[in-house]
Amino acid sequence: FQTYPPLPDIFLDSVPRIPWAFAMAEVCGVVLCIIWMLVLLLHKHRSIIFRRMCSLMGTVFLLRCVSMFVTSLSVPGQHLQCSGKLYGDMWAKLHRAFAIWSGFGMTLTGVHTCGDYMFSGHTVVITLLNFFVTEYTPRSWNFLHTLSWVLNLFGIFFILAAHEHYSIDVFIAFYITTRLFLYYHTLANTRAYLHSRRARIWFPMFSFFECNVNGAIPNEYGWPFSTPPLLKRWFA
């Protein structure tokens, strides 16, 4: 940071750093992930929803890779110690990439990265989880929706309070994630768009993923595992 000092930021300059805040942001993400996994497990159309999750997550993180490649921002705080390139060998780079992937990019699992600021991957994940939870649960589940949004917003606040990202990182991550989610589901829920040229540009695999889906899917739930014949005879 002696060469490239932190950039001016209205939030980071106004709010003192909270050292434990980033761990709390990841806790919010873990709770949202557990809720989402339960929703996905019990939803009758889990395969369709899982495909959509993978498509959106892959698209947003591909955009993130491009943004990190073209622009490198300085560290947002002097508490972040970034060393030089330590992974010159190809196998060492692959090992490092696997370590980040297997640790889900979380500091709770011992993963520490530097330079990946534009834009916030943590904000992408917790926002996408929140939107999937609220989209694929009944509208009457107000408590769950409120909890999901509280976790999303508090997660974003904790990311900024920890001074791990600039405000613009979080804002752009939230905006891109929400716009792509809404755009994708507008295309998916409208049959006339299934063969749209714009859909093929933004989501090359859109027609493949949505070929067997006819509009919006209902939020129906059921036990995902079949009952063993022995239990059927026992309770018959």
C-alpha cells in the first residue's frame, strides 16, 4: 500500500473498521446458503432451479473475472497486506486456484485473496442466494423473505464495515447480480423470449437450459427421496 494507497471512499472514510465484520458477513452467507439448500432440496422443480442458479452464478463470475483482469484497484485499507507474485509455476497456480475453490473463497476456511476488488464476490453470492430464496418460496412466507433480505443487507454492511471492499465494488456487484437475475427470469417466464436473439447473446446456454420449461414454474414442494418398499409395507 506504500506504492498504491487506498482510494478515497465515502463509506470507508466515514465508518471505522470493524475487524470481525467480514467473518460475520460470511456467516450471513452461510446461513443463506443453508436456507437455500433446504429450499432446493424440497422443491419439486429442483433440477430447473439448480440449472438457473449455475447459469447465473457462472455468468456473473465470468463478468467478475473480466473486470478483475482489466482493472486492478489498490487495497481498500492498510490492514490488508498483499505480497508479490508467489505462484510462478503453472502447477503452483493450479494448486492455489484449487485451494481457493475448495475453500469457497471464504476467510472462515482459511482462504485469503488480494486484488479481486472489482467487483465483490461475497456480495454476488449472498445477493443471488437471497433472490433465489425469495423467488422460489411462496409469497405468503413473509418471515423467511424478511430474514433473507435482512441477511443480505447485513452481509453487505459487514463487508463494508470490515473495509474489505470499496463501496463501488459492493454497489456494482449488487446491481449486476440483481439485473441479471431479473432479466434471466423475465426471459425464462415468458415463452415468447425462449428463442430471443438477446437471450442467446447474454446467456449462450439459455435455450439449452430452458428447452423443457414452459413459463414460470410453480412453487411446489415434496420429499425428494422415495420411500423404501419395506417401510411402505410397514406403514400400509
